[in-house]
Amino acid sequence: MLEISELSASTGNTEILDGLSLTVNAGEVHAIMGPNGSGKSTLAQVIAGHDDYAVTGGSVTYKGSDLLQLEPEERAREGIFLGFQYPVEIPGVNNAYLLKAAVNAKRKHHGLDEVDAFEFLKLAREKMTLLGMDQKFLNRGVNEGFSGGEKKRNEVLQMAMLEPDLAILDETDSGLDIDALKAVAKGVNALRDPERAIVLVTHYQRLLDYVQPDFVHVLSGGKILRSGDKSLALELEEKGYDWVKEAANA
Amino acid sequence: MTGLSLPDKALERAVQSLPDDSLSETRHAALARFLERGFPTTRLEDWKYTDLKEVAEISRRWLEGGATSADTSALDSEVQRICSSIDADWIVVANGVISPGVISSSGTSHPGKGITVSTYSESSLAPAFDVPLADFNAALLTDGLHIRFNADAANDRPLGLLIIDGTDGLPGVAQTRIRIEFDDGAKAQLIEYQVSRGDADHYANAVVELSIGNQAVVDYVRVQNRAENHIQTHRTEARLGTRSVLRYSGFDLGGQLIRNDLDVAIDAPEAEVSIAGLYVAGDGQHIDNHVRIDHQTGPARSTQEYRGILGGRCRCVWNGKAIVQPGADGTDAEQANHNLLLSDRSEIDAKPELEIYADDVKCSHGTTVGQIDDNALFYLRTRGLDKKDAIRALTRAFGASIVSRLAISELAESLTAMVEARLAELTESDSQ
């Protein structure tokens, strides 16, 4: 589904990704771990198409096509979803409006009719119940005045509504209490599907107790230093990131 | 003569051609004053950013064309359309001429109970004048509209003032004058809707006086959606009584050159004024809002918040001034102006002013000028929204705080649609 090869990217004059390669197939859950500043968020932003980052080398192929040619909205409609580490507050843009516009933009792209108001509300309420979210969030400004946990649940709600083929969740677990973490994990697990791939970008092993990854990668200095199964995450928790760096340098 | 002048003889002929009636004396006095001073020029601080050369030019062409009051029958269908689409009792002033009677969607021909509608000549009222544009207005005024709300006024529906202007062929000039009195304890909702039709250049000049009695509560919404070759200068003077409330909103969506002056005098204690405004300007537009709130006594509270959305090559001006006179202790005055620039060819001249001569006061002002937030734009695009749709959503959100506080529900739907249509035009042309 996603084939990243020798990807390099920079912002300003700073090189952040340095020849990163990663393959993600349908049905797989990958966890990308790494210390702060290792390039985890940059990788997520580059895949989503943020123009603050210039791709200076390598390629990203998504469903067999060059992903880097697409605008952010085209990537979204083709099934890529980025859950933001810091979801943006947009006062005055109604949460329900955004959800509906997002769902319909994707449906239109795939030649489907738009959902009507009734269908939309039914679907939204269903997903909100699953995530333990109060219905009142529908009528508030996007993330406006939401707590950290509410913002992350809102990201997962958007993901649940859009049913992406490739979901990248950037530190969706950071700053969550245990209830919010469980709700988020429930939302992610509900999306697990043989047709779908999920990439969890995380700093800690905690989320992986609730969402079991098939692969764990350690990112440091803009490239993947080590890959393994879920036992790698536990090993990291125990030995720290320096252990991987030292092993790589040895 | 210090200002922009007009040909004396032609102007005198135009004033003389108006009927000899109870307004004649004032017309000649106002004319003499105007001939002395002319239109204000950009040398004056209050007119620094707004040049009335075009006003003088249209007026000159109108005088040369015989200074006729244009036929209004071409406006009839538009009048019908507007009066039936917004649920209000409408009084129509077309090219400065007051139409008899009241039009409403339900077909009634009388204003609501406790509301008296007459003309200046019927009420033996003389138009006041002191500033040059009011001089010009009083000199050329056919007749003014005089409205009175009694304490028991049954304002089930808002009262609408439809100020419609326009001609085909020769350029037009029209004067509108309205005085509204609110008796002690009156409650009233008013819509002043300024529109224009026709292909000729046009200059509309209006003066509105609001005299608000003790404990009266007035909701007033002014909506300007004029044509791209129409010029408007508009002056509202409001005076507030003890414990009275004025909630005023102004929406400027169209026009070539628009200048609105809103002058509020608080000369009785515990009055409350809240003013909100939204201006949306695109290519070729110039929209200037000057607000002056004169706290002559306290305690009293005034707030004003104007928001501007600017796209293409345009210029907007906002000047908010609060004056706290000696002894007006307990004054609380807030002013804010926020602008969203969609194009690097848009210009905003924002000027908050505070003049404080009393000790026990609370005054604040804030002005911002910004662009679309890149992070918000990217966020919306990652959810699949077109760049254009995302910009429109963010632009709409920027104006939403002004639109959503509209106190007159009968107007909400039409106004939202008007703003939406204007934003669509703006974001369409700027995203190309």
C-alpha cells in the first residue's frame, strides 16, 4: 500500500529525514517509535503533504502511484488520514460541518452520492457512542476549547467517519489519561481490517498495550535504525533509545 | 471654499427646482453653507483615506444632466422581491423619494400599532445640518421620513427601511433623510437595507437620526449591498437616554465607494451601546467605517467590534473613536477591529482612538490584521476539503461572530445567504 524509499526531507535548511525506507502493506499495523526530534512527526506530515517540508530525495508510492505529486486533499480522498499530534482549533467552523464536508468530499471523489443530513447524523452518533464522546461536540467549533483528550478523540472520530485505507496517527496517545487512551485504542482497533493499514507514531510503549502492532520500527536521525515485532517496543521501554543507537553505531 | 466644489449656478438651479414648501428655507440655508465649504477633502484627518473626488464628479455630471430625480418604476420589481423575501413592514425610499404606505409580505399597508410614519413636511420638521455632507443632503432633500415609536409600539415584525437607488443612462444623485424617535420605554427592531440597481453611476447620500428615549431598547441592523458603480455616504447620529439600549450592526457587502459615519452621543447615565460591523470588500471597492462614541456622562458602557474580510485590490478603513468627556466617570468603552486579508493587494487602514478626560474609566482597544491561518488550512485540506472550500470555510468562520449575534431573526437567513454569496465571489477570484 505504502512504499517509502530512501526518503529525504528538510525544512528551511535543516535536513530531517535522511534516506528513510519503509513498506506498509494492507492489513498491517506498524508502530514508529523514536526519541524526540528523530523525524517521526515530519514523516507523518510529509505523507499528508505539508508544504513546510521539501522532499529532497527518494520516493513515496501509495497504491502504486507517486504520492508526492498529490495535493493534501487528493491524498485524503484517496484514503490517507493523518491524526494530528496537535489538532488545530478552528473557531467558527462547526465540527459537524467539517465531518460532513470531509465525508462528502471523499464520496464525490469516488463517484458516490453525498450523504444526506439524516444519514450523516446517524453515522456520526454511532461513532461518537463508540468513542464515548458527547453529542454536543458536533455543534462546537472544530477542537475549539477542547481538552487534550477531547481533541484526540475528535481526531479518532474523524478517522472513524472517513474510514481511511491508510491511517497515520501522530502521537495520538500523548497527554491522554487512561480512559481517553482506552477510547482511542478502541477506535483504532475498530478500524483494523485486512484491507487497511495503520501507522502509529508514538514516543511511548503505552498505546501498544491496547493496540498490538505487527511491526515496530525505531526512527532516529531521520532514518529507521531497527525494525522488529512488538517485543522490540518492550525492549525499548526497558533499555531506552540509546541502546538502539549504540547498537547501530557498533 | 476649502473643499471639493460643484458649479454654483447649476447647484442653485437644482435647489430652486425643488417644490416651494416648508423645507425651502432650510434648503437655501444649507446650500449657502455647502457653497462655502464644499465636500471635505483628504487634507482633513477624518477624510485622509477616503477621497470624495468621485462624489463631486458624479454630482457634477448629474447637475449637467439637469439634476432630475430619476424615475423609480424600474426599481419596482426589486422592491417587491426584497419586501416579500424578508419578513418586515417595509417603508421604501427610492432614489430619495419616499413611497407612500407600508409593504409587507403579508400585504398590510399600515405600520404596527404605536408606530407613526410621516414626512418632515407633514411634521413641520426641518433637517438638521452641520457637517458638509449633511449640508449637501439638506440642500437637495425632497422630503424626509419621520418615524415615531410609542412606548406601547407593537413591533411584531421589524420595521424595514428599504433605501433603493439606481437609474439607467444618466448618473443619479439621491438624498435620503430619516429621523426616528423612540419614546421612553419603547422597544423596536429596525432594518435599514441599502441596495441599488441600474447601470448608471450613482451617488446616494443619507442622514439618519435616532433619538432614543429613557429605557428604550433598539435593535438596528444596517445592510449595504450596493452595485459596484454606486457610491454611498451615510451618516447616523444617535442620542441615548437614561438606561436605554442600542444594539447596532452594520454589514457592508457591496458598493464602489462607501463611507459610513456612526456618531453616538451618550448624554444620560446607564445607557448601553453595542455596535458590531462586518465589511467584505473585493476588487475595486473602498469601504470606510468611522464610528465615534461620545461618552458625555457616566456610568455607561459602549462596545464596538468590526471585522473586515478583504480580497483583491481593495481598500478598507476603520476608525473607531471613543471620547470620555470630563465627568463621565464609570465609563466602560471597548473597541476592536479585526481584519482578514485574502490578497496582498488589499489594504486596511485601521485606526482606534481613545480620548479620555475622566478618571474613573475602563477603556480598551485592539486591532489585528492577519491572513488565513496556514495550519488551519492544511488541517482542513488533510480532511479532503478543496483549498478553495477550506479558505471559504475559514473566511466564513472569521465573519461568523458578527453574523451570529444578529438580534433580528427575520433577517438572519437572507443576511447569511448574502454574506455567503459575497464570500464565494471573493474566494473564487482570489484562489485563482
